Amino acid sequence: MRQLPYSIILASQSPRRRELLKGLDILFTVMTKDTPEDFPGDLKGGAIASYLSRRKAKAFADNELPEDYLLITADTIVCIDNHVLNKPASPAEAVNMLKTLSGNQHTVYTGVTIRTKQKEVTFCSATDVWFRDLSEEEISYYLTKYKPYDKAGSYGVQEWIGYSAISRIEGSYFNVMGLPTQQLYLELYQF
């Protein structure tokens, strides 16, 4: 595998994104900045995720980064019937989100931005996910044991709910975790 000629920086607080980027055998450091996650109301689906990943990339000034940096930012959203399910603000909101997902299909979008001083590329990956019907007892168990309050749509595909409740996935599994690794790998080496 060819070594990239950059100091790679992952701008993400997500332990899942860190794990996924490590899985590509890419050496990187982590730098984060709190960035607002609101978006213009006219955006839909993948355009929202792309907008938010670009916003995260633009939060860093060039002089804050090493000379030979390559910055990677990402944002994942869950959409059902053109409605965005962000990270839940409360346990009650998490319950409502999982009830909405129960027995339905939704789409997970991850927008990724790769940026250097000279160039910036943004792409978006979409994965369709189907949940079987969930009982209230299962929802309560999952939220109590796994506390997925830092996850879009109130769930982590790599946790119990992914093993027990997801009946089908079309697209990248790793995209649902928060980083479309195969697409990112190709984009990095074409960058």
C-alpha cells in the first residue's frame, strides 16, 4: 500500500470513526473542534451530511494545521420519510426514534470531506437499512444497556440492536457505523 504524502488528521470525536480509519492501516492524529450541526431547511438527505462535513472542515484555519496536512471530516445522519433523526436530546426522544425506525426502512447518509491547503473534495455515501418490528421491552433494554445518545437515529449498528433487529442492509455497513471506508480509501488514493 502506498503511503500518503500528508500528515493525516481525523477531525472527529467518534471512537467508531477512529476505529474504522485505523482499520484502513492509515496513520493519523485526531484534532477536534466543536461545530454547530444545524443546516439550512431546504437541504435533504445526503446534501445535509455533505454540508455538515464541509462545515466541520472549514472550522479549521490553515494555520492551525501542520504544513503538509490532509484533514478528514465526516457527518452521519439518519433519514426516514425525508425526516432527519439526529442524536437524541433525551431518553424520551431516543425511544420515539427507535419506535419510528421499528418495522421500517431508513437511509443512513455519511458526508465526508477531504481537505488540504490546495484542494477539497466532499462525497456522500448512502446505505438503506431495514429494522424488524421492535417491542417496547427491546427498545427499553437497548437504551438502558447501550445508551446510544451520541448516535444519529439513537442506535449503533455494531451493537446489540444491529445483531438482533436489522433485517437487511443495502450499501456499506461501515457507512452505517459512521465512515464509508471503501469509498474513503479510493478517494484518498485518487486525491
